Amino acid sequence: METIDHQELKWLACEWLIRQGARVVATEVSAPIPRWRVDVAGWLDGRDHRFHRPELDAPLFDGTGHGSEPVMTIAVECKQSRADFFRDTGKVDELLAERERLERRCRELEETRIKVYEPHLRRSGSSLFDGLDEWDFASSRLTAYRTALAELRRTEEALYGETKFGLLPRYRLADRCVLFCPRGMVRPWEVPTGWGLIECGRRELRAGAARLPREVPLPLRAARGAPHLGASAAHRDRWLRNIAIAATRSWMARDLPAPARDRDADEHPLPAADCPVD
């Protein structure tokens, strides 16, 4: 059974997405890979991006891809405890140390080898400032780099399991992935690669932070920026469809009489997402 803290985190994430300008928001949304479902998802078009508001956005969104994308999709996972977050809590410290070592190795190879010997991987014009262009490091043919990436993936699978924490960023299923949790539950360096971290105090969470008036800032703190992953147009369209399905399902469950819900569900079942990976 879902706990009150988890429910509050989801509603807080919904309110936060709406304040960012999301036109479409829902809970329990299927990802483009049908086997996974995220706690909250939001869909924004380019006219509604508000990533320059000073209260939270600057430290959360790291400056890549902001405002330039016609559409942005944001996937949110809510975790209320460390046991819920980690797959194998007995080896957390050891695995985190190994992940840190592999991340340093990857960064070293990116700077000293890939940028020197594979300049064609640079995405020219992806930034307004010289020296800040994005690189398609994932397409590198460097054996040492690909080996380090494979080891890093195995380490993260041991930490978080073969779950959406690893799959959403790996396949760039959403433009941004954000973890919502109580303050102090997770240290920023423990967050999976490709995810941002937003925290809320437990006292504020249980006081109903999501129901604050719109003019009152939400009691949130961005502890780690969410990198721009660059989802494909097909995945963005799939998110919009699945958010609409989830919102419709929620409305039917809440507002329609039981007989009508049962009859409609039988006659018009909601389709499942069937977008394949690779």
C-alpha cells in the first residue's frame, strides 16, 4: 500500500511541474518502454519553458538544452527511504566508490583521448558559448572508453538494479529525469547517472507542501542538476500519449460511477505503450 509520504511526494512533483509551465501532467505514467512506469511525468512545449526562474531552476537544470527545445519531457521518480532507493543496501559504499572511480576514468578519457582523436563527435553549435559544445561521447569507438562505460553500467545495475533508474537515461527516453525524496535521504553523489535530485523536508512534506498557494514558493531544494538527455521526437510523442492515458484513467477512477467505469473499461480498454527499445 502506498504511504502518505510517497503520495505527498508525487503531488509535490505534480505541483512543481505545473509551476515550471507543464501543460500536461499525470501520475503513474507508462514510459516509452512499456514495462516501466514512472511516478510522475510532465510535458512542456517551448512556449512554456520557465527554466530561468531563480528560486529553483538554475541549479536544477544545468544550462544544456534549456529554452531551445520545442518540447521537453520530464520524468519524476519519488522515493521515501534508502531501502526503497537501493537494490542492495549491504554493498552501497563499496559500489558507490567503484562507480566514482569509473566516472573519473570516463571523464579522463573524454578529455584526453576522445576530444583529441575523435573531434567529429563534437556537436558544433549546440551551445552559444565557445568551448561548451556538447559531445556525443556514447558513439566513441575508443576501446578503453567503451570498456569503462560497460563496467560503469554493471556497477549501476548492482546499485539500482536493471530498473528505470538506469534505462531511462541510457536510452534517452525523457529529456530530464528527476528524483524527488525527503531531505537528507540520499546524498547527491549517490544519485544515478543522468538524474537530478530535488529534496523536501519531511515536516514540510507531511504538512501538505503541494497544497500551498501558487504565490508561495515550494519548500524544495535542488541538490543535483538534471542533465539534458535529448529524447527523440518519437519518445516525446509517446510520453504525451501516455500522460493523457494516465490522466484519463485517474479521472475515470475518481469521478465516474463504478458501473460506468467497469462498462467503459470493458468496451474501450486503455491501450498499453508498446514502443520497443533499440
